[in-house]
Amino acid sequence: MRRWTRRQWVLLAAACVLWVVAVSASLWEAWSVAGAVLATLVLLVAFALVDARSQDARLLAKINVVTRRVDRILVEVDGIDDRVGSQMRSARRTVEAAGQQSLDEITTFKLQLAAVVQQLSEINYASRRPDLSPLNERLAQSEESIAGMLDAKVALVMGELTRAAAERESADGSHMQVLARMGSTLRNLQSDVASTRSELNRVAYEPAKEIEAVLQLLRRYEPQEVMPLSGGWAMNPSGILMLTEMVRERRPGLVVECGSGTSTLWLGHAVRQLGHGRIVALEHAPEYAEHVRSMIRRHGLQEWATVVDAPLVTRQVDGEERVWYSAHGTNDLQDIDVLVVDGPPKAVGDLARFPALPLLENQLAADAVVILDDAGREDERRVVDRWIARNPRIKKFPYSERRQVVLTDVSASTMGN
């Protein structure tokens, strides 16, 4: 029902008043007055009808203007839908192309690794050939891991696109917001594709580098017994090669490892070849400690390498309670020239390797160095930051982007200088 305007209400009130005056004049037989009032009333009614039609015309004009605006908005919305649909189709093609390219790169990488493994199988060390089947298995696992990583990234991006499309279909007029979301999704896709390509390049190079490190270790030390595999939980071959080269250059009297394993054997071979120094490895797991001792005996390294039972206990570190190796296993270690921090495992808790430097800094030689493994992980980066916060004179030399970091000026004697 249409609402009356103020002017229409005034006209209605005036008509009522004139009607009353006309009736009163008729009762008093003032016919001239009654006639004049009735004529005025007729004019007033005619004016009211004309005004009502004028109001309807103005309302209709406004409706037409609004209708034209709605038509323009619908045309713009259809254009936005077309652009969003085009961008979604383009994004899908980009994802499919990136996935195919990644699979092609993995296939090429697999062929290159197969060629390297074939070359390794032809190497003969004093009429004995190394068993490369464990290496082949680990390379296959690496390929499966890379393929899974790529599939997961593609699935994640496609999920984002599907969700954005669903939001576009259910949005109540918020097409511009959906378009902005699509733009953000496409930018994330480009970033994921670039990071995946970078990861593939790194992965394609890293196995060749690690194989080369293994070959150099075998040629330099020529172990007469089978060496345990490196990588995984153990230190990677390039890191072990760096450690053994540091031992050859620095000729340390004492190398202490937090955690025992493959690196303990290689370091034992290095100091035996030098004829100088000894390796002490702290191990919290008794069964594994005995396993490493048996390997040391098998390689004839008892004179050069020792595994110390050091169970994990709660210790006070800079006013905090931290789980680390017991003092019984570390109190007798003095003038440590090289400290290798590759334990305890991350599962022990937050900043599991932080106690190493605060608890052993007074037992380090003046020119000692610290090597922290797994330095690319977030927890280990925080450990290094806290060590440097305690002793700003520490110098950091990353050996590998994702693996080790070498620290100098770590002894307690440098803190007061």
C-alpha cells in the first residue's frame, strides 16, 4: 500500500473543511456561499488527482533508473563470472603442467641416479665390491618421497581452487571478494611451483654430492669391514667428510660426540690414520651403545674410539630444567678440541641440544670448535641463536644450508674477553 505525502494529507483536510462549510451554508440557505464552496471543492479534488498522477510518474521514472542500474550490474557480474572461470581454467592448466614437468624431472633424476649407481657397481676396491643394494633402496625411497611431496602440493592447490569456486557459486553478490581470493590462490600456486622446482633442483644435486662424499671417504680410509649406512638418523656423508677433514687439519687431541653411530667409526678411522687423538661418543641408549662398541671392535678402533653410557637425566641449565646426558658421562672430559652435537634426538623435547654448550663450555679448549648437525631445522636454528645470545663472540660458519653449522670462539674463556 502506497503511503500518502504530506501535501495529499493537507488537500484531504481542506476538502473535509470545505465540505462541512458547504453543508452548513445549505442548511442556512446561503446558496451562493454553498455554490462557491462546492466549486472550490471540485477544483481541489481535480488538483489532488493531477498531483497523484504526477507522483506516480516520478515513481515510475525512479523505478526505470533503478532497473537500468540493475541491468548494468548484472552485465558486470556476468563479465566477472567469465573472468573468474577463465582464471580457474588457466590455474588448472598451470597445475597440470607443473605436475607433469615435476614428474618429467623426477624421471630424469631417476635415470641419472641409475647411471651413477651403475658406475659405483663397477668400482673395485682390492677385489671387493661394495654392497649397493641398501643405497638403491634409499634412493628409491627418496624418489617416492619427492613424488608424494609434489602430489600433495598439487592436491593442496587444487583444493584451494575448488573451495574458491564453491564460494564463488554460493556468494551473495560478493563477486569482487571471490575474484580477489582467486588472485591470491593463483599467486600461491606460482609460489608453490617455484619452491617445488627449487626443491627438485636441490634433491637432484644432493644425492650425487653425497655419493661423491662416500667415495672420497672410502678411498681415503679404505675400511676393511662394511661401514654402516649414513644419512637418515645418522649424519649425512658430506657432513662426515667435513668432520674427518677437520680432524686431519686440526689434529685434535679429543673429539666429543653427543650421540654415537656411523660418524663415530669414520672419525675413529681418521684419528687412527693420523696416529693422534681419540673419539669419545656419549650415548643414552644402552643397547645402541653396545651395538656401536661391537662395530668399533670389528673395525679394530678400540684404541681410538670409545662409547660412554650417558643416560638422559634432568639437569639445571641457565636456571632451567633440561633433559640431557648425565654428568657422570661428561665430568672427565677436559680440553675438548672438537664438540660434535648430534644428540639427544629431537623427541626429547624443545631445544633438546641447547644444553651441550652451557654444560661443556668450561671443558672446551681455548680454540675449540662446535659442529651442530641438522642445523637447518627450526629447533636447531633457535639453539644457535640462544648460544650466540649467551656469548655474542661466537662466530657461525654454515657448512651446508640444511645440514651442519660450524661455531668458533665457543670456549668459556672467550666470554669474558
